[in-house]
Amino acid sequence: MRRQRRHGFRLVRMIQDGKPMPGLVGIRILLCVLTLVTLLIMWHKHQLTRTKALVLCALYALFVAYAVAGSLGWGFFGIGL
């Protein structure tokens, strides 16, 4: 809530010079893929086992690592952010 007050409750623009910010499209695609994988994992037998929980934690760590690497200007798999 405090952060929103700093911006006067205005939206944060994700566009620079009429184009999406660098890395924004990649992180959107990764988020959609990870969401689909998460839903498939949860749907399988409708049980959350220890193995599934560890896989979900690893997916979360992958997403955080990708976002942090993108903010530092690094890229994964030869894809610059």
C-alpha cells in the first residue's frame, strides 16, 4: 500500500517509446508456461506430494532467478533480456 501511495495510485507504465520494456515479453511467456505446468502438476491425481511440492518450489525459484537476471541485464540460454 505504501508503494502505491508513492506513485499516487497511478499505474506503472511498462512501455518505453511505444514498445514494451526489454524482457517484458519473455517474462510474460515464462509466467504463462510456468502457470500451465503448475496447473498440470496440481491436476495430476489431485494430490500434492512432497515431490510435486519440491518441483513447484523449483519452478518458483526458476521464475525468480529469471526475473532477477533480467533486472541485472543478464540473459538465459543466449537470450538477452
